[in-house]
Amino acid sequence: MVAVDAKYYKDLSHNYLILRNTEVEEKSEYQNKMITGNKMKRLLPCIIRNIDDEVHFYYEISSRQSIKNFYERGGMKYERMFQLFEYLLEASKEVREYLLEDNRLLLSPEYIYVNPEGEEFFFVYYPGNGDTPIMPLAEFLLEKADRESEKTVQIIYKIYEQMQDENFVLPEIMNLFHEPVDYGAANQEIKNGPVIKDTEETSSIQTESCTNEQNGSLCRDWLNQEAQECVTDENEEDSTLAKSNMIISGILLILCIGAMVGVLCIRYFCVLSIEESVLTVAGIITLVIISSFLLLSLIMVPVRGRRDYGGRKTGKEENEEPQQYMTVDDYFQQKEEREDSSESGKEKETIYGSTVFIEASLYSIENKLYGTNKGNKYHIDLNELPCTVGKMAGSVDFVIKDSSISRIHARFTKEGENIYVTDLNSTNGTFKNGLRLEPNETAGIEAGDEIRFGKMTFCYR
């Protein structure tokens, strides 16, 4: 196991990851010259400074993010995972070309960097002896893999199993990506538990789980949703049936009117006997009656459509109608709630004269950042943490559209009751009360602190 002492430093427009090495050996000297004197495509650029008989490696990380920060929210897709190992294989080949051992590539997620678009990966070569651990990368991928994709879930479990082997060889990982993928039910069970295919079986299982008091509220919501969906489906079927009836009635009405016009033309242009005249008159009367019924049905179908068949009401009308009856359980539940609220009110309020004294414990911090400078109308809610801030939509939780903001600028986290801000290797920096944080530095914030990202200033309340 290799212990790495990591720090971060900003020099003008460049950000650096600093690793300290106390080993001074001939082998390390050769490695140092190779990584600093040669430009390797898949390695972070490195310069060396000797400070107090110690070697400090400065890896430039400007405009890049560690995969630990970039995939903090998870969702690493199959294609990105394939690219990661493809670039890792390229880095391994590069260092071998310079007679360096690829077991000195740091494979912890905080030392693997990616460009802002998440398409290219860069690695850190740490000179010294011994192997660097590989399991941190396997554990990270297992945690951050896209669980919605069966293909991704299957490949990450294979990779994790492969990297646990002491005789792990990197090219074997690439072979896993070319194996046929089995989209079986086993993958679905890995992600979401056992798969239940029968709808009726699913309904019965969920209904039985409603007897559990802990899940009672959830089950009632589910049953209400199912009932509402049933009502909606019935209403849609009724609406479709009503439209069909209107079309049929309209066609029959047009045919009846056409028949009446034909009969009238016959009476006008032809000489008819008494019997034929009587038949034509009877036919006209019959057609008039039928047409009247058809016209009445056309008028009544939309009216019936607004009402549910059999006197039922639509979901909207049911929501609008006030509740007329209360069950015994509802009555006692509301009674207990009223008693609890009255008791809590007595505990929290004490009347002094005509003023009600409210305990200070009732006040709480809003946990929000309010924009204070001109043109800054952003309000950042910090009640749901972690929260990442930047201008790259899809990669951050809160988007700030400003040229001074980096794509992935800063992250807010919470430990206990304390909230912290971390600069994520931003170009224009993150400031707390005017003091700039070092790249990847974390600082606690309190109510009243001024937080600035680039030129966007906020007040924390």
C-alpha cells in the first residue's frame, strides 16, 4: 500500500496537484527524469521541485476534474467506463515505452482526471517502488456505475471480480467489454431486487405489504394512485365511445336527410298514383322522426360525456366535492392531532402581558445563498446536499450562467449540522469572506458569510 501525501496549489492561472516523495533512489531518479522530460499523452504534465531534501511533484490539473468530483452524483455510463479503461491501457503502454513500470499509475479516483466534457482521461505516474492499489478504482466504479443500464451493471461486476484477482492483467479487462452481454433477469435483480412479472401478483404483494404500519402511508398512496388510474382509464374509454357514437349518429343523420331529399324530388318530378303518394308521405314522416332522434342523440352525447356512465362522477368532480362523511379512525386521528398541537403550543409559547414569547429554538437557518451583487438574482438552496455549482448543465446540480464561473466550480456538503464549501479546481476561484480557497480546499461556512464564485457574490443565511 502506497501512502500519498496530496496537496493542491494555484499559481496565477494554473492549478496543481502536489505529491510529496521522500524516496531518493537511483530508480526514482530515472523515473523522475522520464516523466518530466517526456510529454506523454495520457499522463498529467509534471514538474519537480526539491524542497528541504524532499521531492515535490507538481501535476498540472488546470481545467480538469478528478473522476471522484466529476461523477459525484453517479451515473457513469457504459461508454465512459469503456473509454476509461481504453485510456488506462494507452497510459500503460506509454510508460512501458519509456521503460517505466505501469504499476506506479495511481488508480484512486481522486488521482484520475477528466476533461470538462468527460471524454478524455488523464493519469498520474507516481515514481517510487512497490505497487499502487487498484481496488479503490474498482470500488469507485461499483458505486458510481449507471444502475439504470443492465449492460453497465453486468460489466462492472465482472470488472470488480477481475480486479480482485492478484494476477490481474489490464488487457483482460478490455476483453470483458467485447464479450456478449446477457440481458437476463439476474441483472434486474442486482439492481432492483427480484423481478415480479405478473401484474396481478405485483398488486397482491403490494396490497399485502399495506398491513405493515411502517409502510402504511406509502401503500395508501399507491392504492389511491391505482384507483385514480382506473377512473382515468374508464373516463378515457367512455370519451372514446362517446366520440364513436357521435360519428355514427352524424353519418346516419346525413343519410336520412339525403333520403328525404330524394323522396321529395320523386314527388316533385314524377307523376305518382294515390298509393305511391301515400307511401312517399309515410316515408318522409318516418325519415323526419329518425332524423329527429339522431339529432337529439348528437346533442345529448356531449352532455353524457361530461357525466360518468351509471351516475359516476369524474376524478375532477370528486376532488371538488367536499367530504361529507368521516370515518371513526379519521375522527380519532384528527382528535389526537388537535390534542398534540395544543400541547405543543402550550410548551412553546408563554404569554407575557399581551405579547406571545416564542422560544429561540423555533427559529432556524434558511440554508440558502442569496445573490448580492448587481445582476446576480440567483438563490441557491442548500437544504439538499451535496450540491454542485457550475455552468455546465447536466454535470452540476445548480447552473449559474456566467462567464466567470467554471463548468464545475464548487460543491457544498454537510457533516452533522455543519455545511462546507469545496473549490473544485475552478479557474477564477472560490472565496469565503474575501479569502480564496486553494484548489480542492474545503472550508466550513456560517450564517452571514460571504461566498463568491468568480465575480458572483452570495450571502449565506
